[in-house]
Amino acid sequence: MTKSFRQIAFISALPFRSAAWWVFLFAGTARAKSPTNIFDPAGTPAHSIVGLSMLVFSVTAAIFLIVGGLLLYALLRFRHRPGDSPREPAQIYGSNQIELAWTIIPILIVVMLFLTTTRVIFITESIPKPARALDVTVIGHQFWWEYRYPGFGVVTANELHVPISDPANPRPTYLKMSSADVTHSFWVPRLAGKMDVIPNRVNTMWIDPQVPGIYLGQCAQYCGTQHAKMLLRVYAQSPEDFAAWIKQQQKPANQDFTGNPVAAEGQTVFLHNACINCHTVAGTVATGHFGPDLTHLASRDTLASGSIQNTPDNLRKWIDDPSSMKPGALMPPMHLNDHDLDAITAYLTTLH
Amino acid sequence: MMNAANTIPIDAQLEPPWVLPSRGTVGMACLIVAEAAIFIIFFVSYVFYLGKSLTGPYPAQVLKLPIFGTVCLLSSSFTVHFAVSALRRNNLRNCAIGLASTVLLGSLFLLGTAWEWYHLIHDDGLTIRTNLFGTTFYSLVGLHATHVLVGLIMLSIALGISLAGRMKEAHSERLEVLSLYWHFVDGIWVAVFLVVYVIGR
Amino acid sequence: MADSTPVMEGIDHSLAVKRPRLEVIYEWITTVDHKKIGLMYVGYALLFLVIGGFEALLMRIQLAVPNNHFVSPEVFNRLFTMHGTTMVFFMGMPMLFGFGNYLVPLMIGARDMAFPRLNAFSFWISAFGGLLLYFSYFGGSGLYGAGSAPDVGWFAYAPLTAKAFSPGHSTDYWTLAVFLSGIGSIGTALNIVTTIICMRCKGMKMSRLPLLVWLYLVMSSMVFIAVGPLTAAQIMLTLDRYVGSHFFDTQAGGSAVLWMHYFWIFGHPEVYILVLPAFAFINEIVPVFSRKAIFGYPAMVAASIAIGFISLSVWAHHMFTVGLGPAGNTFFVFATMVISVPTGIKIFNWLATIWGGSIHFAVPMMFCIGFLFQFLIAGLTGIMLSVAPFDWQLSASYFVVAHFHYVLVGAIVFALFGAFYYWYPKVTGRMMSETLGKWHFWLFLIGFHLTFDFMHVPGLLGMPRRIYTYEAGRGWEGWNLIVSIGAIFQVAGIACFVFNLVRSYFRGKIADHDPWDAWTLEWATSSPPPSYNFAIEPTVHSRRPLWDLKHPEDPDSDYE
């Protein structure tokens, strides 16, 4: 099964890779140093889309050059010049042959485009799932992403870690997606096309980054005030790094505060505040589900769904008043005094 | 200055007589298409949500065939047709009788719907917010009943004019346009009956 | 140019008595004359063009640089919602219905529309809808101060519009305003269809209708089928929000996707409803300035009807990313690609009309030429979007925004400008200034291309739409700055246009009844036409009655 997956994915890209040189007609685009450039694919779905898009672009460019060229020619050749005869030009009402020709040719072009498109649709959507595939459940929230790894018992937020997929022995990540509130959309351009994340509905897509690194994206369906800051970060890791990450995430929350009394106090403050109503910290009484899981908060690079760097300073500001950093975020200001704020911040920064 | 007679030739003899459809009929046909589009969406919602309600009551449990209402409403199409034909033949008395019967039958239909809803709400506990069935049922049947009500108001006005002796044979086309609307409302009921009470149960 | 057409009736305006202002206002408010109602529609739409444009300008200032703080996210979200809703429902529809109202009876030799009072009612109820939408800025406050203007996007996806996620009344202002606009649209469309079918002058068989009239017939027929689903969906939304029903309530098993289907079953035909009148203007203006009859009239009619029908079946190409499954996606890819065939036929026919003609580059024609190139490009980016896998990347990105603005502005607004310059002499009896017109054209053309050509690139680089700001370092910065600069040129162009409109009314060269040497019936009556349009009902024998009069040795009726 994995072999056919590999074969199909490869074969689909082959005829289109040869046309890849067309990509440089989009002058700024392909060479643009953009981490979200759709013409800089890093996974099979994105690759097959680029291949198809090159074909479509070539066809449409050709049509534009021919029709636009004829139009330009006509405007120049048949423009009225002052010395022209005052008689009206010959009135041509139509021509059956010409009209038939320019009906048939577009129909043929449409048929060709349609068949190639259908092939890519079925390849991406109906390909059999390899047994080695990793399953991740993605839940969209206003305005953050929840990730669950059912096979490993891991729950995390905002940073999706996946193992890289070796084309010889594919291990794609299958994302089962739904929303807890309104409609969102999961879009990491370099890896795949987007898929909407809809409440009361489960959508599935797969990604298979082949090179380790961070792949960026963001929510692509307007979901409310902070739609713009619902960013996506996909961490593609080598199998060893991924396994290590999983192991770390499976552990319950850090309880070792030796030499850090402020953090110890912070844990107490945290567990006696409303924080526990919305957040989960594994191994404690905090089991809220409305907000992101904080068990390994300190292991993440960013806060607030990728929009803020995860530093103690930023964390403190965030807890004090989230809307000052991300206006419209659903976490309310906690109205803590400075002492408690410092303590909780110190505590949370120990949650690796 | 007026030299139109020289410049725009009127040689009507060479062309066949210029007859165009009546405005009222075409206008009403357009309105019917637009209203049908609205109704179709409510039908689609009803069918889409069949079997998807999370809780009861369910259609098979609480819906009974509204035979009485249906007979009244469909007969009212005959009576309104009778009224229009009567008016065309300048039989003003029969026209009034036809209109009065139509209004009566239409009102009986509405009363029947009201009776059905009363029992659904009070005996079966089905409201528009109970479940998806309640939502789609009340909205579809309610939208139809609203259109019946509007039709009844128009027909009552026509009846009033007729009883006051001011309805003439020349008005027969206008009455026919109104009757088209009424036939449309009946047609929608046939669809509701089939989709909600027959197939949907 | 050939001999001018004899005028049907000359009117000596110097004899007119100067009437009190109040009387004039009263006449306009109570009028049922299609020409006055048409002008009110157009004036109303021009006002909203400026307001909607201002909203766009504010958005572009905010987006010119990353992480900008020109407006807050809440304000930005209201701006894009109001901009879209305004431009579609309170600029596009009224403008096009206004032109249709004015021109259709004149072009078919009729005295007025079929239902003059319904005509007035439709205008006033649409106008009220627009006022209601803007009243939301003042009156929309609701729970937690979360009110004011709607901020759910012009397509108002569920369940974002549910009471839980949009408390307050802002969404309700959207729903009600658009609902009223829909009623007005159905009323006017009904009027147009009935007028065309039932009030044509003698000899004007359907096969002799001017193409503008055909296109308005198809467009109005589409309105009946397309507006209903939106009206129904809005009733359902309001029931959900106030009576507790569950049409789109995902917590109770309702479906968010159902709203999308209903909206786009309306939304896609709606954009064809907007573009068909643009085709109508091109069909009238291009032949006159190429001095040739339109090429392939029967094919143009057939293509228009085909576009009308097919456009009802393509809606889910707005939903390729919803997960309809390969079969569903494939069907909508097919239908969307098929519609490019009749659309392409139209472009080829316009090309063939120009070919072999004698092209005069007056301002109306310049705008039409802009239309031809720009509509071609817009259609081609549309084909790119119809390829579902490509759309999985491009959907909801700035590529789509660029594509649809290419159609809405590059095609429809350009055609509208052409129509303004072309018919202004008929409406007012004066010519617009050619010099100012050329300034308008070039400024707006530069601005349009700066903005909307370069807007495609951020989409290809992964920038989604409806974001109030964006991260630096994604490669979007420079492009967004260029896009925003283009907006300034467009403002300058529109300023020239408005100035030209007003100034020409008082100082423009007096126009006679047929300044362009055209061939359809509206040019046979005076400029402006008398309130009864034609003193004697005309009789026509071909598609170009005035050509027959001007060329009695070679009338069209010999060939058709």
C-alpha cells in the first residue's frame, strides 16, 4: 500500500515537473523569499498543485497572448485615420465557419484542462492511506489551534510537530480536522492546499514535508476579530527528533521547583485561580478545555497562536491583559497583582 | 418640428398584427418564479435535515395526513377558476359566489393548520426550537401559510369589490392574474403535502 | 459620417417656466417615470461608490505596511464587510438597474416600464435598505458594546453569524438591509422582464431586440432564480438568531456548509447578474465606435442565455476547500470550465466586430477597450481558479480578491464609465468633456493596474484575505505597498469623473439627439427625451432601425 502511494504521488508530478521552468514567468513570485510561497513546494500535495498550475498557466498565457495580440493588432490596424473615406466599412454580420471554429477549439481546451484537473483531484483526495501514516486531530478555535495525537496520548496547541516523510518509505501525517466554534481553514502553502475546518463536520487532509524545518501558514477563513493572528507553525522533524518530542510531550507537567520558590508559589496561585477553568496542565487539577493546553507551554517558541515570541516578558504581558497584545482574543484579563503575575509567569516558564 | 409621419413608416399591412402577451400575466409569472426559488430552499432544508434531528419528536410520531385542509385548499382552486370564468361571461353573481367559496375554503385550510399546530405544540411538545424537524417543519409550513394569508386578503378585497357591484367583465384579466397566484399557493401545498407528510414520514 | 437622423420632435426648452425648488423635489420623490427613477438609482449608486471606495482606501492604508495600527482589527473587519456589502448591493445593483430602467423602454420604443408604481416602490425600498445598512454605525450597539456596523464579511458565513458569536444587532442590520435590497431587485427585474416581453414597439420581434435589451432580459430572469435563495437563507438566519431555530446551529446538528451552499447559489449568479449589463454596454458602444454591426448577433444571444443557465450550476467552486469530496469537486470544476466557452465566444465576437471596422478612440470607446483586455485577463484567472487543486491554494487568498476586483472594477466599472460618457448626452443634452474624460481614463487605468495586477502576487505568496494586518518577513510587504499606492491614482481618476459629471451638466457642449451617429431607438428622440419618450410609437424592420433610416440604399433589413 505504501508503495502504491509513493508511485502514484511520483507519477502525478512527473509530467508536470518538466514544465517547471514556466514558474519563472511569475517573475517576483518564484524567486521571492517567502516562507509561504505556493510555488516553493515542500510536500507532495503542494508539488502536484504546482505541476498542474504550470500547465494551466501556460494555457491561459497562450490564450492571453493570442487573443490580446489580435486585439491590439486590430486596434492599431483598423483605427480611424483622418484621411479615411467617409463611407462606413463593410458590415459583416457573422460567419458560420469562424464561429464554429472558435466554439470547438475552446471546448477542446476545456476538455483537456478538465481531465488533467480531475486526475490531480483524485490523486490527492482518493489516494489510499499508508499504514505508517501518523494521525493527528486538529481542532480549530477562535483564535488558536489545538492538536491531539490519539496514538500517543498527546495534547498540545499552536505548534504542530510532524515527522518528515521519506519518499522511499512515506510517512505522511493525516490531519482530521473539525472546529469547536466557527469555520476556520488550515493553510500551510508550502505543504498543501488549504482545507476548511468546520464545526459539526470532520475534514481530512494529509501533509508530508520531506525536509526538516518550520513551515508557516495561517487561518484562511474569516473567523472573527483575530482571524489575522491565528497563525500556523508546522515543525517537520527527523524521526528521532520527533520521537524525542513526543516523549517529552507525554510527560505530565513539571513539578520540580528546586531552587525556584517563586515558581512553586506560582503553581499554587495558578491552581487557585480561574486559569484552571479554561486550561489543562496534565497532572494537576487544571482540566479546562476552552483554552490551549499549557502542560508544555515553555517548550513552544511562540504564544497566542504564533503571533508573539514566547519570552517571560511577553508571557507576563499576555497574562496581564491579552487584548493589549491581540485585541479581541477571547482570554480575559486576569486582574492579578504584580506579585501573582510574576509568580505565575515564573511557574509557566518551567513547564517544558 | 413634427415631420414624424414622413420619417417613420407605418406599414402595418406588411407585418402580421402586433400582439404581445398581457403584462399582468407575465408579471405574475415572474413573481411566481421568484417565490418558487424561495420555497425551494426551504424544501431543501427540510429534506436535508430529515433524519438528522438529535432528539425527538420525529415526523412519523407526530404528523398526521392533513386530508381536510388539503381537500379545502385544492377545491378552492376550482372555485376561484369558476369565479374567473363567470366574470369572463359577465355572470357577476356567480363570480361573487366563486370568490366567497374560495375565501371560505382558504380560511378553513388556515384554521386546519392552526389546529394542527396547536396540537403539535401542546400535546407533542414540538416547537421551532425543539429540534431540526421542528425548525424546518414550522418554517416551511409557516411560509406557505403566510402566502395563503396574503392570498386570502387579496381575494377578500376582490370579494368586497364584487359584492359592492363594482367588479366588471373588463376586470376579468386582473382577477385571472390573482387566481394565478392562488393556484401557485395551491401547487406549493401539493409539494408540501408530498414532501413533508408522505415522503418525509 | 452619414446624414443625421430626422428628429421626431423638437422641444423648445426656453419656454419652460422656472419652478419652485420644493415642487421639483416633490416631483422627483413621487415620480413613476422610468427615466427619473433610473437617474435616482444611478445617483444613489454613485454616492455609495464614493462611500465604498473610501472604505477601501482606509483598508489599503492599514495594509500598506505590516503590523500597522491605522485602524483597529474591529474597525477593519467592519470596513471589509461594509465595503463588500455596499459595492455589491448598494452600488452595483442600483447602478445597473438604473441604466436598465432608463434605457430599456427607450430602446424598445415604449413609453415607460410595465409597472411604473412598482418601479418607484422598488427604488425606494432598495434606497431604504442602504440607509439602514449605514445606520448600523449609529444604531447597532448591542451586548457588551459589541455592535455597530456588521463585521461578519459580505458573505456572512454561519455559525459566525449566530447569536453566540455575533451578539448585538450588527448582523441583523446586514440581514435586513440586504433583504430589502433583494425585494427591490426582484421588483425591478420583474418590471424589466414584463416590459421587454409585453411592451415592444411594432416590428420589434425578439430577434430584433438590441443586445442590451437581451442581456437585461437574461439578467433579470436570473435575479428571480438567484435572489430567492439568499432571501430564504436570511429568513432562516434571522429565525436562528431570534426564535431559537437550528438551521445553521451546529450545536444542534445544523450545518454550517448549508449556509455556504445557499449563499453561493445566490452569490455566483449574482456576479453574473452584475457582469451581464456590462456586456450590454459593450455590445452597444463598441459597434458604434467601430462603425460596424455587432458580429454574430444570434451567437451573442445564445451565449448570453447559456451563461445565464450555466451560472446557476457552478456555485460550489466557491467551496472547493470545504471538503465536498472528489465527485462533487469534479462536477463543479466541469461546470465552471464550461462557462468559459460562451464567455470566450463573446470576447471573440467583440474582436470580430472591431476587426475591419473604423475605430474612433472617443472616451467611451477607450473604456470599452480597457474592458476587453481586462475582462480577458479576469476570465483567465477565473480559469486558473476553476482548477480545484490550484484553488485549494488560491481560495480565500489575495489572488481571489485580485481576480474578482479585476472583473468588478476592470470589467464592470470600466464598462459603466464607458456607458456614462456614451449616454450622458442623451440624458442631459450636453456632452461630457473629452479632455477631463481622458484624464479620468488614464489616471484610473494606472491606478487600477497598480493595485489589481500586483495584488495577485501576495495571494500566490500565501496571503489570506480579510486580515487586518500581516506579519513582516512573509514577502508580502512591498507588493501591498504598491497596491495601496494604486488606490491613490484611482481616487484621482474618480475625482476627475465626478467633477466632469457635474461641470458638464452646466458647461458641457450642447448635444443634439444623436451625437455619436448611433443606430438604436433611444437616439431617435431628443436629448433629453420628453417624458413620453416617443411622440408616435416607432415601427422597426431590423436590429438597427436608425441605420436603416440613414442608409435607405443598404438597410439591415435586407440582410436579416
